[in-house]
Amino acid sequence: MSKKRDYTFSYGPWNFSEGQDPYGPPTRPVQTFDWKLDQLKGLGYDAMMFHDDDAVPELDGKSHKQIRKEAKALHRRLKDAGIAAEIVAPRLWFSPNTIDGAYTSNDPKHRKYAVERSLQCIDIANELDCGLIVLWLAREGTYVRESKSGRRSVELIVEAIDKMLGHDKKIRIAIEPKPNEPMDVAYIPTIGHALAVAQLCSDPKRVGALIETAHCILAGLDPSDEIDFACTFGKLWSLHLNDQNGLKFDQDKPFGSVNLRSAFDQVRTLERNKYGSRGECVAFDVHPFRTTKIEHWAKHLENSRRTFLHLVEKARSFDEKAAQALVKDRNYADLDQMVLEHLLGK
């Protein structure tokens, strides 16, 4: 494993949440986008992730000309600050037009809205000099199975992606799968599903994946295996690292805070696959705990990055030769203990 390769880190403005949950109001005041942007360099981050309406607020009420003008202005600000835009994602789950899904809505007018907004998202990304669009297919599922056809829904998703690929001949699209929440059961729940959909698209080489740790856990899968799987196809184009306490709601806990060994395995897998060597970012989709005070608001991002870098050192100092000797001897008990003691600093 290379000891010289550095990682590039990214976060999104939504990672500074105000503490609201389904059972209680916010516990911290709303901060401006400028404040969130100003935190980035001081925390050791290099890039920012955007939803389309993070880049251009309230874009549904603006003309295409105004949207591009505001995106250009944001690009100048980012460039002056030395910050790159890593990804742009259409926020297709807030609008009244997407109550029944976006690309898979039963209403053709709403499907048209979702596609048009996605094309507009590509235009925003181009103004930000960003070549990667992320699709979190949040409401592409249904609460009642009989209300939609699963096959037709997959076809509609492919149709939408094909229109995006046709709108811009260079843009790449990364599907971010999640098995549930907000929908009861999603149509594209795992990386395997995402990469299968990619093969149905008009230009499969430009359709890949974004993996999130918590989403893998919610699907009952091992995140490091999902990373390896996507890398086998050369399709891991972005990454959301966090942690998750079991099969519950999406908790977005700081990376490594629940299962340090799993976090180590994820980093070791990234190292083995030379993730980042082609410009990919390590992003942390983490939220501050609801109890967090204002003065500690950025600790979850600072701590996730620190944990990741510690685990990079652990991965690079792991005695792979000794480990492979144990594997050859089928001595998995000592291999198990070797990993534990390495993490314990023994």
C-alpha cells in the first residue's frame, strides 16, 4: 500500500444540522451557508458537496438564466476560497411534485418535473466546474407494492438517467442507493442494484455509484464488501463515511463511533483499491448529536476526519505479510486477534 497518497476530504452544508428529529424541534439556531462554507478549510476539508438548491436557493421559483447567474457567482466564491465542488445532487424529495416519487411517480407531470430539475442540476454543476451528479433516489419506491410496477419503475429510472446522459456528453452520474427511509422499501436498495441499472443505461461507462456506510448497514450488508464490489467494476466515484447503530433509522453518526473495526476494514479496503488516486473524495455524511452545543457544532466533522486519518495509519502499518501467513495456515483465530491487538495498539 502506498504511504505517500493523500486523501481529499469533502462535506455538505447539510452536515451542520440543527438537531431537529421526528419527535422534537431544533436545538441549535440556523446557520447561514456562508458560515458553513467558512468552516471548511479550518477543519482540513478541500471540497464541498451540494444539492442543487444549496448552490441556488429556491431555484424552482427562478428563471434558468437567473439560476445560471447565481451558480456562476457561487463558483467564483469557491474558486477564490480554494474550494472545489465535489458533487451536485438534485433534491427531488422535498417538492410537492414528488410526494409519490420523482422519476417513478404515477403522475407523468411529476415525472416531467423531476427530469427537468435533474437537467437543470447538470447545468448548475457545469457552472460550478463539477463533473459528477449524485442521484439519491429517496422516494423511488412505494409504501404499497400494488400501487406501482417494480419493473416499470426501473425502466422509468433508466429513462430519466438516459435523458441526463443525453443532456450533457461529459457528465457522470453516481447512484447512491439506500434500502429504506423515507420510503418503506426502495427500488434501488444496494450497490449491486445500482450497478445493474447502470448497465441498462445508454452510456453505462458514465453511470457509477456512491456508497454510504449507514445505507449498507441498513441493508444488512458489510460496507467494506460493498466498497470492494464497486471498486471491482471501477464504479466507486464518491463515498459517504459515517456510522450506524444497527438496523434503525439513518443515524449519520461520526465515522468509527459505533464499530471501529468495521471502520478499519473500510479504510483498509479503500487503501487496497487505491481509492482517491483518480481524484475521488472522501466525504463524511455525519450530523452533530442533538445534544451538541453551538460551540461544539463542527466536532463531528473534525472527529470523523481525525478517525479516518488514524485508521489510514493503522491500515498502512498492518503487517500484511504476517496476516497472509495466518490466512495460508487457515489460522483465522489468530488473524482475528491480530486485528484486535493492532487496533488496540498492542
